[in-house]
Amino acid sequence: MTNPPDERGAELQELFFETSQELLQALNEESLKLEKNPGDEEIVRSIRRTVHTLKGDSAACGLRELSELAHQFEDALSLDSAASHAALAEIAFAAADVFGGMIAAYHGGGAMPATEALRQRINELTSAPAAKKLGRKKKSAEAVSQSGKDWTETEKRALAEAQAAGLAIYDIAVKIDPHCTMPIAARQLIQNAISRIGNVLVARPDAKSPAASKQVEFVVASSQTEEQIAAKSRIPTITGEVSITLIAAASPSKSSAITAPAAVPQSPASAPEASAAPASPAPAPVEPARVEAQAAAPESAPQAMMENILRVEAGRIDNVLNLVGELIIGKSMFQQALNEFGKRYPKELLRGKFADVMAFQARVLNDLQRSVMKIRMVPVDQLFRRFPRIVRDVARQCGREVDLELSGQETDLDKGILDAIAEPLTHLVRNAVSHGIESPEERRRLGKSPRGHIRLNAFHQGNQVVVEVSDDGRGIDAQKIRAKALEMRMVSVEETARLSESETLELIFRPGFSTAEEVTEVSGRGVGMDVVQSVLHRLKATIHIETRPGQGTTFRMKLPLTLAIIKALMFWVERRLYAIPLNAVSQIARTTESEVHQVDNYEVLQLRNQVLPLLRLGRRSAIEGDGKSTKLFVLVITVGERKYGLIVDALEGEEELVIKALDDQTFSTDLVNGASILGDGKVVLILNLPAVVEHVALSRPEQSGLTNCGILLNHADRARLALGAAGGQA
């Protein structure tokens, strides 16, 4: 059963909105290459192919304005003078921006961007010198006179009939691209394209002639203009130079009554209706998009690979992942029941069979989980690819000269996390260009290369992915940060004296903080770095700064591989169950109250010749005995690049937890990332360690116990109420 036409159109548009982003990215990348290699005809042909695909896809979806603008740009790129145009790269950048704005307007229903400026710049490409046009026509006229000598009587009669019908007669000489991979088939492809312009009266040379692989010539009767014929005669990767000469003009008295040949293609405005109709079983002329595909892929292997690729909406994969999470909860419940069965019937023979079934189910479930997670993993190159254009634009705005180096693009990361860090990473890169890299004159004075260097790198580190943004600029001046924070009254003089260098650098993440002397389009508004940290906190990620004045700065983000399922360490605090990611725990230590010391009203512990700041999750009175010999559990955790000790009452053990998000009405704090349900129905809160550490650090020292984080106790009860029904059903 087929979908109604409107459903097919909606599905086609959704597919276009996905694929168009790749086309826009390709257009940006090709424009960057053209900017570095002006006049490279191969790059211009690549840009023309991209615009051609965008034109055809948008026309098929009924996006008329975009299709017409892309068609106009494609025609301009087809001219001989286009490749040598000095501002072609700039026009291509502008076209990519306007195309992107139009696609966003189509998708989101917003206002369409202005296109007049781009159309005017495209018209610059079509204004070739008159002398060049004259020389082309003269050369073509000589070819016509030479070719007319061997016309047959049938061809001459067809020529006379076309003139009598009032059609214009054109001589079209087409050189075949020397880089064409299919020179033998190119002649037929060109003839198929020209046959849609009008009636082909003469075709030279013969298809079997060796010269047919270099140049072909046609005499065509058509009612179309020379510009229209020129645009439709050019096929990317197939044709080279195209020469058109008018042999006989159309008769004004008869041309108005002459209808275009049936083979003439529809305009972009009518293309959507044609594309929506079912394909006819009768053979049809080869469409331009199909011609290009055939020329670019003469072998069937790439096509077979494309047929094996299935586009799936991310939400569907999320649904499967949620179901896998429910299965993991079911596994925990089954394990809990099996343990109770073993305690009640220790000698029962079925206990071993149940254990075998449980082990088999756990192994299959683990494989299923890894497979689903692998589907969600995408290379960070999908995000990195957009930054060459961003760096280029910001560098131009700021008067900088910057080279961008990308590495680790093949590193895989969860699609949801990759989308979430796009904005923070963009802000860090823009800051590196505008704040980090010096002007060319200043770099020369410092003995540096006038071109700055920015590096984007990604790599796996344990169960995390590290993304780094590095520059070789001026670095961050800690003294300037302190002075600015004092000026903005973010810290007091006493607090400033106690701040270490790393704590000082973290001030740049405070809301409203900025060291820019003036407000520009790029920087100076004090908005951005606080957003970076808030997004990373939400992702259970951390960010660390390394800087050397005069040599550069590195921002290092540590991201979890996934947000759905984690290995966690569970513990008890005041008879409530909490969990933290297992990869954040470097070791577990036992100590006593007598070994806990006070330094500036903060609790610290000397552990293996290292002073460890302590975070007490609980009140002293909650620990039985409350004496100097009371045993304590200390979880040594790593947040950023620093280590802390987490004091807890008791340990529960390790568990694979499925994270359940809690709505903002249930939780109004960022101290908790989510909750999970255990096999026995218990609800466990998953702590957000960076937020917990920051919360304690910003509180008054005399309140450094869980009284600072006491909000967790109230929320723990709310979470149990919110998830209790789900736990009972599970």
C-alpha cells in the first residue's frame, strides 16, 4: 500500500532537510579549497556538482525559491569566465549561507533570508567581457562552416522545415572533459541532454569515430534562448568548453505559435509536480542528476554500498535504547529473585539451571546493549567539519590569520552528546580566535609566525572521550582574571588572596564574566563561557584549562561515552541510597575520624603523602559512635584534574544503572543527574559530582557538611515518590 501524495511529499522533504546539511557542508569545504587555490577548475566543477544536486533535490521537494536560486548560481558557474573570477570563493560562501538560511526557514517556518545581494553577486559572474564572447562565436562560426560541407540532403531538408516552422537554428559544439571517466558514453549523454533543448538536426562526428571522445557537434532547432541552451548543454564532469552559434534566427511571425518540443525539460518551478508522479515504465531520457551519478560512479559497487545504508530517525534508536534499559532493570529483578531463591532453597537443583539461564540472558543482553550503543555512536568528524568555515569567518572579522588543524576525527561519541557540545565547542573555538590568537603584527613583534595555529583533537580515555581546543596565542593572564573579578565584585579581596591559579582560571565560567575591552560581534558581552560549563554539567562532563602566558591555552573537555546506561558505585548516606559513575572513583579508602583534620574550616585527609580535600555527605551525628575511632569510608573521586574524598556511611556495591531523567518540577537542583530503579524496587539518586564539588566550594566553610547539600535529602524522597510506581510495576 502506497502513502498518499502529501505523505510522500512530507517524507521527501524530511529526507531533503537531512541530506541538505551534508550538501551545505560540502559547499563550505569546497569554497575553502577554492579560496586557497583560486581559479582551480576542478574545484569549480565540484562546487557546480554540489549546487546542481541541491537544485535538483529542492525542486523535487517543491522548494521553488531555493531551486531557482541554486539554478541561477549553477548557470553562472557553468560559464567559462567563472573559474577565473576573483570573488568566486566569496560568492560561494555567501551562497552557502543564504541556502542554509532558506533551508532553515523552510524547515522551521521562519522568515526567508534576503537574496537580492546574492543574486547581484551571481550576476557578476555572467558579465564576461564582450571580446571573449565575440571570439567564442567566431570560433564557433568557423566550426559551423566546416561542418556544413558534409550535411546530407535529409539533414538539409530538416533544417529548411525547422526554419519554415519559425524555430531558431543553433550550432552547438561541445568539448568532452578530458578528465571524464566515460569518454565513449559521454557523447550519448550529451546528445540526451541536448535533445531536450530542441530537435537535433545534425550530429557530428559519427559515434564510432575516435574523434567522438574529444568533441561533438550538433545543429539544433529550438525556441529557447542562447543562455538557456548554454546552461542546459553543460553537464558536470562530462562537458568542457561549449560553443553556441546562432545560424538562423526564429521568425517572429511564427515563433509565438510554435510549441516547445516534448523533450524540453520542465522549469524548476514545475519540477516538484513532475517528481511526485509515479515513474513511467517506458524508457525516458537520462536526467541531469542521473547523468552526473553515472559519470561519477561507473562501477556498481558504490551504488550497492549506498543501498545498504539505512537512514533511521534518532528518536527510534532512543526508543530501542529505552527498551534495552527496561530489560536491564528486569535482569536486576530476576537476579534479586534468584538470590532470594538460593537463600531459601540452597539445595534445590533448579537453582543451578536458573543460574545458567540467567548467565546466558545477561550475555545476550550485554551484546544487545553494545550493539544499540554502537548505532548511536558517530564520529566527531560530523561536528569538526563545520569549524574550518567558522574559524575562517571569525578570523576575518577580527583581523587574524589562523590555521586550523583537526585530529582524532574518527573518534566515536554518542550522537546526543555530540549535538549537545556543538554550541560549547563553537564558543571555545571562537574565543580561541578572538581572544587567544594575537594580531599578525603583535605575533611578529613576539617572534612568532604571523599565522596563528588552533588545534581540535579528540581521543578516547578509559570510558570517556576527551575533546581539546588548543591555540598558540597569548594565553590567559591569571592576574588579569583576578583584577577583573574584583572589579565586577564577583570575589572579595580576601577570597582573591586564597585562590590558586586553577581556581582563578575557573572564574571565567562565572555568568557575565568577560575580559574584552570592547563589545564586538564576536566577544565582549560576557555570555558564553558560563553556558559552556552549564551544558557540560548537564552532560556529566568536566572542563579543565591549561595555559602558559605567551605560549597558548588548552581547554580540555572530558565527556561520557553515553548518557543512558552507566556503571555506578552505590553507597548509603543517612539511610538513603546514592550512586556515582564508577569511572570517577580512583580508589576506596578506610580511615577514622581522628585522621580527619581541619584546614581553614575545611576537612582534609592525608592519604599516601597527599592532602585530600574531603566532602562529607552526611552529618557527623548520623554516624554511630561519633568518636575519634569511628570508621569512615572515603571514595577518592576525580573531578576535572583534581581529586577529592567523598565521606559516606556505607557501601552498597557496583551496579549497571539505567538513568531515568526527572522533570524540573520534581528536581530544581543540578546536584543530581537522574535516578534509577534497582531490581528490588529501590530508587537510587545519581549525583552530579562537578555540581556537588562546586556547591560545597561556594558555600561557607563552617557549613561544609551535607547541610550544604542537604537539598539532596528532600529530593531523594521526592524521587522515590516520582519513580515508586514505576519501580513497583517493574
